[in-house]
Amino acid sequence: MHRFLVISHHTGEDCVRALKETLAIGYLTHFDWGCKDGAHTGWAVLEAEDKAQAILSVPTFLRPSAQVVQLTKFAADKVHAMHIK
């Protein structure tokens, strides 16, 4: 399994729909939401096999604009061994 950051933007007009559809697919509590501060976006860190599986946490009408980023943790010894180009 890999870890992914899922970013799902929606408009204020679509906010209730986005929340209800995310609830319906079982991912509402996986996301942190900025809606009450005017930033109509959900952020989640999820484990999934690949990006295609991670995007399934987003309602279908929001998937075209959603972002899925595979996350990597770097160990200190690996960073020290890296070279600047």
C-alpha cells in the first residue's frame, strides 16, 4: 500500500452536495475540510494501492478537478547521500 494526499476542491454552491456525496461513499471523516473558513476544499491522507484507487474517495462530479499526490517519507541518511545537480 502507498500513501496519498487527496485534495478535493468544490464551490460554495456545491458544498452540501460534496459533503453528502463524500458521506455516501464512506469517506467524510477521512477528510479535513476548509469549508467553514471559506476554503471549499477537502484534504485527506489515505492508504491505497495506486492513484486510481485513491481518487475513489472523491465524489464522481469532483474527480476531474481533484488532485492525488503519492507521498514519500525520506530518511535522514538518504537525504545526506543525495547530490545537488
